[in-house]
Amino acid sequence: MAESEGNKNAKDFGIGIPQETPGFHVKGSAAYDWGMKHRLSQIFHPRTGRVVMLAFDHGYIMGPTSGLERVDLSIVPLIPYADVLMCTRGILRTVVPPQCVKPVALRTSAGATVLTELSKERIGVDVEDAIRLNAAAQAVMAYIGAPFEHETLGVLTTTIDAGMKYGLPTLAVTAVGKDMVRDARYLGMSCRVCAELGAQFVKTYYCEPDFEQVTAACPVPVVIAGGKKISEPDALELAYKAIDQGAAGVDMGRNIFGADCPVAMIQAVRAVVHEGEKPAKALELYETLKNQLA
Ligand code: 5RP
């Protein structure tokens, strides 16, 4: 039986040897049925295998946080530049125009706010409503090492089971418990646990050193959150390093909609993710687009 202590440290990550994905471009998804693969292909671009997700679901735990006071004004103009929208059903139905044909990763876990214990979440949306909304994926928190780890992993597995009935992928969002350190060992464990439980893709944070171990040991695609607002050059550098070390894309919020020029920023992030543009070139693009829009 596996123990929590006394194990040898993991070290053989096979860095540089890509996991085989026979006949399908999304890591770990070759064995799924047509519907699941079709939805995953809406998320991960068949040409690059990568994705730029625009995350604006923060309000479900924070309320009208900076940059999201008016989603109709701040986010809707960014929609044409995103591959996937990540939001709640409340914002989707009230603010996002249904004519927009972008796939949606629907936030379906709920139950806490920043004023309480964040890990105390439950299922917040029936899978039938996710399908009614034509979601391309359901997104739920997995709080590894937090007080309600057990419950959030229950939410994750129940969501995956419901998604499997309909060919609807599940994105596991590895939320970090208050006392946990965002290092490769912890984030690598979180991502791997989520993949082992059946999540089709995982969202986590970039970390240094050894982020490539996190992505290598996760048999499904890893996308990174941007995290707290940092400068535009730093955010582009972060995206570049994550992609360079095996991330399949970004699911970025504050560092896009909180940028000085969000429309320019999302296009600069796209250049990094889909074209492998170096941070300095992507910053040049950002400045050029920003000046054109001024
Ligand atoms: C918390 C989330 C957000 O979608 C996530 O944090 C991404 O946004 P950011 O880039 O701002 O960190 O899962 O609600």
C-alpha cells in the first residue's frame, strides 16, 4: 500500500521525451469517443495543440473585482481574440452575447467566497445546464492539501463522471491551500492527482524551478493561470517559460484584462502561445498594438 512518507523522491521524469498521443493532438485523449474529442479540439487548436483561454470567473468568489466591475465593457471586446472563455453561467447568460461562437469552459463548482473557507465547494451547476449552455468543458476546483480536499475531490470525480456520460471534458483547477507552497513537488502532485482521477485537462500555476517536471508527469495537458497582476513584460515572460516547459496554453485573467491595454495584451499572449514568440518580440507586438489603439 502506498504510504504518505518514506517514499523515494520522484526523479525520472523523462524530460524531453514527449508522451505519445497516437492519432489525436491532445495529450492523453486518444482513447476517447468522438464527442469528447470534438470538444477538446474546440479547446486545443488542432494546428498548434495549444490554447489561450480567457478567465473571467473570478467574480464567483470575489464579486466585482478590479477589471471585472463591468464584464460587458471589459471582457466582451476581448472575446474575438480568445480561443476559449472561462466564466460562470451567471455571467454567460447575462453578459456574453450568444452570437459569440467561442467555446466555453464553464465554472461549475461553487459554494464559498473569499470571506469564508475557499475550499468548501460543491457542485454548483447540473451537467444538463452545462450542456444546455453548449459548454465545451466543465471547470471545477481541486484543493489538494486544504481543509475540504476530500469534498473538492468528490466534486471533481462526480463532475468527471457526469461529463463522461455526455462526452464533456472536465478541467481540474488546482487551487492552492493556504499553507501550501507553490513548488514543483506540490503543483506536480496536484496536477497528477487530478489527471489520475480522470480530468481531461488541468490548470495550475507556473513555478520555478522544475516546472517541466510538473508538465512531464501529468498525462493530460496543463494550462497555466496568470495569477496576481504583474507587469506586462513579466506576464509575457511567464507565459513563454510555461509553454517552453511543456504547458499546453494559458488560462489567464488578471494579467490580460488588468493590463494597460488588454486587447493588445491578449494578442501578445497569443503570439507566445501559438507561434512560440519570444517574450521580447511579444512585448514589441504589445507596444505596437497598444500605440495603434491609443
Ligand atoms: C479562480 C480561477 C481563475 O480563473 C484563475 O485564477 C485564472 O485567472 P488569473 O490568471 O487571474 O489567475 O480559477 O477563480
